Amino acid sequence: MSGSGGARRRSIASLLFAAATAVACSSSVSSDPGVLMAGVTDSEPAVEAAPVSEAAQIQALTERIVAASALAESERGARVTIALLDRETGSRTVAGADDPIETASVVKLFIADDLLFRVGTGEIGLGEGEYDEIAAMLSRSDDSAASDLWSRYGDTAIVDRVVERHGLTATSPPYDGNWWNTVTTASDLLTWYDSVLGGTSGLDERGTATIVGHLLDFEPLGADGYDQRFGLPDALPDAIELGVKQGWMCCVDGSWIHLSTGFFGDGHRYVVAVLSREQVHYDDPARNEWAPWPDTALVDVTGDASAEHARETVTEVVRDAFVGPVH
């Protein structure tokens, strides 16, 4: 119904960065927090909130993010890190352990970044085919394109160069040379996005526009048919200029790995990284006993129930942190 869609847009706009109005006057996290992030959607807040100090806003948002991370662990059995950067104020909020996690397809950001930087300096040249591969790699997470560019242009050295240029402190190349096993942290992803969006990455104008443009044009389904809408796209469907790079794979120590990263807001003001590890689990106890892990390198997991549950976890975390009431 059209009325419900309008109400949803207003609720997102009115919740996303001064939930502080209610929370600042209380010692607990409010279930009706007010306005959290200015300029996040095309709709104006339905009710103008009273002015709240920046410190109170940050505190309110921190409480919500911490609560959302805790809920994911207690109710979904997932270890989730949620990180937010306000590029205008420079404030960062990280909830959950900021531990290294396998990037899965999020490393495709680093591959594109390194190649486009080297093009800008004249070190390498790329043809139309390589630019097509970059587009496929970023917008629909094409693994074949990533593998081709990775093997042809430096494999693990790509990560080393990106780490050095962006000053990443907890990102390292894959132990086995496979791009998907590169490890990073939520904090490093905030740093990388901030560098690219802020024009301090060393990329030239074309390189920056190429990456940002493909993230804005992300496709609902990955090249392998996997649903890419989990997390930021599902929870913030009306966000202004939402750009996204997702990552997923199974299994690492019996767990699904899902990452939902990106930016939104006027001038790409906000950067978010949500990193989740969730134990593979099926509702059918018998299947939990006999079913093999849904190895994404070997089988089609587009209809896998444990994958769907893990995707929903990431979406619920984003809603709890930035949109819906914290239970």
C-alpha cells in the first residue's frame, strides 16, 4: 500500500541520526528514538525534533549500535561487528569485537582500487575488457572477473599495496593466495571508504568515479544468483545515494561469513560496515546432523536455508541499529 511506504520513508528519515532526542533524556536506549541521520532519505522528517547536542547524538547512536550487536549474538547466534563513520564530523562508532574477518568478495574493492590507481600513475594500462571486469566485479560481484584480475595484476601484492597506501592497520593478504581469504576489520573498511570518498586515496578523478559509480549501481543478484540485498539495501531501501559492496562465503570454522558495507547520505556522508559470522544452522535437527556444509566454492547456495537465515541476521542488525526499535 502506498501509505505504508510513505510511513516507512518518514520513519527512516526520522530515526536515522538524532534518535538522541529521546535517548539523551534517558539512561536507556529508547524504542522510539527520533531523528538519527540528517539527509539520509529524500523525505523530510514528519516531526521536527528539538535540538540535541552532537555529543548526545553520538552517545544515542552508540547505544543503539551496541544493543543491535548484542541482540544478534543473543537471539541469532551471530558474532557481528557494526561500524559507522560520519565523514562530516569524523566520529566513528564500532560495536562488537573489531577483529579481523575474511573479506570474501569485499576484497574486490581493493582489487579495483589498486588497478585504477596504477592506471592513474601510468604504471599499467587497462583495456575495455578489464574495465568491464571491474564493473562486473563491483556491481554484481563476479568471481571470475575478480580471479582474472587478481592473477594477472599481482595477486597478494595487490593487498599489500592497498594496505600501505591507505594506512590500513589490520588488513593482510590471504594466507593461501586466494583473494576471498584476505582479512580485514570494520575499522579498516571505514578508513578505506573514507579515503576513496574523500579524495585522499591517490586515485584520479576517473578512478574514484569508476568505483563509486559501480557501487551505486549494484545489482540485486550476484553473478552466481546469490541475493545481494541483505543488510544495507534491505534495511535502508530509501537511503539517499546508497552505494554497496557485499561479501559472503561458507564455511569458515563452520560459519557463514557475511559483510554488508557501503555509504549513503548527502555527499556520501555516512559509511557503514557490518561484518557477521554465524554458525551454519538448519531448523530441521536431522539435517543439522547429516547435511554437509554449504561450501560456496562447490555448490549452489542460492536457496540454502542457513544462508537465508544468515542474510536476515545482517538485515535485522542494520534495522535495529539505525531504523527499527531495539527490542
